[in-house]
Amino acid sequence: MKLNIEIKTNILLGIFVGSLIAANLIGLKIADFGIFQASVGILLFPILFLVTDIIEEVHGKKKAQEFVFIGFITLILVLIITVIAVVLPFAERSLVKEEYTTIFSTTIRIFIASITAFLVAQLHDVWAFNFWKQKTKGKYLWLRNNLSTIVSQFLDTTLFMFIAFYNISPEFNIEYVFTLIIPYWLVKVLFALFDTPFCYAGVSWLSSSKKISNL
């Protein structure tokens, strides 16, 4: 099957939504990456900003915003289903009652934090990418890719950490939450710098079909 631009765009949408849901479902695990410790969800969130940058570069700001709102609606649906699943009474043959309730009750607060942070950060990323694209007159993709993502990742990390963890115990005051924010953000910045070649590759892959369709 020949992949035209519509199919390629839908593939990117699937990757975007799938990564978004997966990051929220697996994000409770804190993994040891050797030089730092972080939620395993950190592996997936850079993909979100990468995809919207690719889409905005090829399709424009409006299409990138559509991706963000589709992701937002998907997260709301997952949150509602998660709440219903936790509230429904267990059948006698259920094997993991306490574990299920503990994990998914915690996930509800994480989801709310993630939804808020996602919407604000992604909309900022789309706006900032477009802002820098106009300032650079469509040149220097690497610059707008990184400038928009670095600031947006800070917004995402800050909002998420405060909504998810602030005041969950006396230890989690403002100062302590910022000690969590800074290293997470710096790791995300590092990931953002490394994904620049993938941004170029993605734009080339998607735009090639656009050129063919215009022939």
C-alpha cells in the first residue's frame, strides 16, 4: 500500500495518541537510568512535542492544534473510564482488589495533572513554533524545534509536578517540588536536543508525500 500524506498524517496521529496514553499509564514507575532516576513516562513525552512540530512544519498551526485537542479529548475519556472502573464494586472472584484500587486511584490525580500540563504545554509549543517560524521566515527548523520545545517542556514539567505532588505530604512543599522539576526538565531538554535529527527526518518523510500529491 502506497503511503500518501493522509495516511502518514494518521500514522503520526496514532503515534501521538498512543504515546500520550502509554505515558500516563506507565508513568508511576520510577526507573534507574544510571545517571538519573525518573518516571518511565519520560521516554514517551518527547515524542509528543516531536510529532506536533513535524505536523506544524508540514501542515501548519491549525492541524497541530487539532492533534493537541484530539489528545486532550482522548485523555478526558481515559480519565472518565478510569474513575468509573475504580468506583465500580469488585466481584468476589477479583484477585487484585487492593492493588488495583491503590494504583488506579493514584493514577486519577496523575491523569488530572497530566491532562492540564499536556494541554497548556502543547498549545504553547504550537504557538511558539509558529512564532519562531515567522521570525526566522521559515528557516532554521532546528532552532524553532528546540526553542519551542525547551520552554514548553518546562511548563509541562512544572504544572505536572505541582498538580500531581504538591502538598501530598508535608515534605512536598514548593521548594521540594522544584527540586523535582529542575532535573526532570533538564533531562527533557537533553532529549529535545537529541530528537532534532528525527524532526528533520519526519518533516522530510511527511512533506515528500505532499510534494507528490501536488504534482
